Amino acid sequence: MTTRPRLTPAMADVRRAVRDALAAALPGAKQSARRDPSCGLPGGWVISDDAPLVLVALSGGPDSLALAVALGFEQGKCGVRAGAVIVDHGLQEGSAEIAERAAEQARTAGLNPVVVRRVVVAATGAGLESDARTARYAAFAEVAGETGAVAVLVGHTLDDQAETVLLGLARGSGARSLGGMRVVTLHESEQSALAGVTVVRPLLGLRRTLVAQSVTDQGMTAWHDPHNSDPAFGRVRVRSRVLPVLEAEVGPGVAEALARTATQLTDDADYLDALATDVLGSALTSAGTLSTEMLSSLHPAIRVRCLRLWLTLEFHLSHISAVHLAAVDELVTDWHGQEGVDLPRGTVTRDGGALRVEARVNDTSFADS
């Protein structure tokens, strides 16, 4: 008989975070949870065959391993079936063995199905981090579609959220980017690599050290990705150099404060985006152009959001840079006959009182980042 480790505060915090996040992401799932002390499963919870399937994105690192083990324990109570998707990027020697080890840890934790997917990381010029993420998330969506999973759980922590905010500040990003990540995100856009998939980040309110402690408390050994300590990556430099300096010079609690800032900015951005969506419906003409007269009277916070939304829809892009947005905005606010603005996959021009787009067919001169 397998002896389960005694519950520790770190293990309890991770498990509670998983329960809370799944309750928010799948509010109806828990209703199908049923207890039968004789079933032999953790907590005596019976998992029905038609319970929704959720997948943990498992690398074998401390964060994702803690998440996988907690989900394996809590799945019955949450009314879900737990599986895992392991992506082998093929970027390091022995990556196949690392992936298989993670898969075995997932099976031991009670996850089923467990899918290992090898991907090819295509170089787009956006950098290795970005390219690997694109390949990884495309694999998540593919496996979710194959298995019928309704959600993919990823192991981002509060520290990851703080790093995201600092990187956004350094890049001069707007409120949407500084808002960071959400606990629950439904990717509705057809241009998203995860179109139709709900991404859940249960650990977003927990510090990385606590999450790693939960793994240690269970006597498990996590894999440590050498890329996570390579200063060639900007996120690693923020993690290993910038945040420690801020904590030392400003005082403890900087990471938590940055995460709170992200939450507040996300709420603000959601409200402004909703207003912009309403305005866009009125500013669009029957010909598909955008009325500059209506846009010019708007507050910049709404006007720029309208333009971003319009361009995203017209060009099927997942991202529009701040530089491109500013140039298009000048066609509205500072029009003096200038030429159009080149954007990924097309050009925006002004014709009298309207903005119009001219798409380029099969254009590869820009990378969609």
C-alpha cells in the first residue's frame, strides 16, 4: 500500500488554489462530484466517465509538477478528469528522456491521459523564447482537440506575474500588456494558437518558493530547465537580477505589489475594451472603413483601443505594436496627406474621412509576434 505524504501548509495552499481556479473556470463541474469511501481514490471521490477533461501542461519543472500532483489529488473533488500534455521542444540533449520522466510522474499522480508531443520550434525572428512558446501552445491546442479537453492548466506563479509586469514596463507596453496574466482565460479569437481553449493558471497567487516547497514536501524531484537560469533571456535577468534588487532596496513585498497592479490594470483594461468594442460598431461604415470624424472626438484611451481592435480583426493578427498603433492614430488626429502606414500583412490608408485597409496576399515580410 502506498503511503501518502502528510499534508503540509505548502501542499494545502497549492491544492486549495487548484480547487478555487477550477471552480471559477468550470463552475458546473463540481456538481457531478460524488463520494464513495470504498472507491480507493484520494478523498473517496468518484470521477464519472463523462466528467470534463482538463490537461496540465507539464514540463517536469517544480511549478508544473506541483500543479500536476495537486490536480491528480483534487480531480474527484473538483468533478473533473485530469490528464497531462508534455511538450518536447527538442532544444536540449536528452529532451525525450526528460519528457518521458515527466510523463511517468504524471501517471504516478493519477493523471490519464498523458500525452507527450514532440514539436519543431520554427525560427520567426521573434526570439527563441517566443518561438518555443508559440510551438508549445499550438501543441496544447492540438492535444486538447484530440482528447476533448475543455481546459489546459499551466503553472505560472505570482513571481511569473511580477516578471511579466516588469517586462511590460521596460518595453513601454500599454495597460493591457501590463495587466499580465489572468487566472482564467478563454481564447476566443480564431487567430490565437489556443482558439476555443480555456487556459487556467491556478498558481498565479502563490510564490514560486512555496510551490517548489510543496514538491519537496512530497518527496518528489523536479527537473530544472537550464534555460530558466540562462541570462541570455530577458525574463531570467528580471528574475535573477532586477526583482532581487527591488526587494532589497524597496523592501519585501514588491512581487506581490506588482501582481496586484496587474489585477487592477486588467480590470481597467477590460472596461475600456468593452467601451471601445461598442464604439467600433458605430464607427464602422457599410464599406468596412472606419470613420475618422467619429474617432477624432474620442478620448485617446478609447480611440486607440478601437484602432487596435479594428486592425486585429482586419489583418488577423494576435498583436499590434505600439509604434504601429501610434502611426495609424496620426492618420486620425494629425492628418496632413501623409502616406499609408505599413503593418504586418497590409497597409492602412486614409481616404477623406475614412480609414481603409489594403491587405497583402501571402505576405511574409512581417512576423506575427
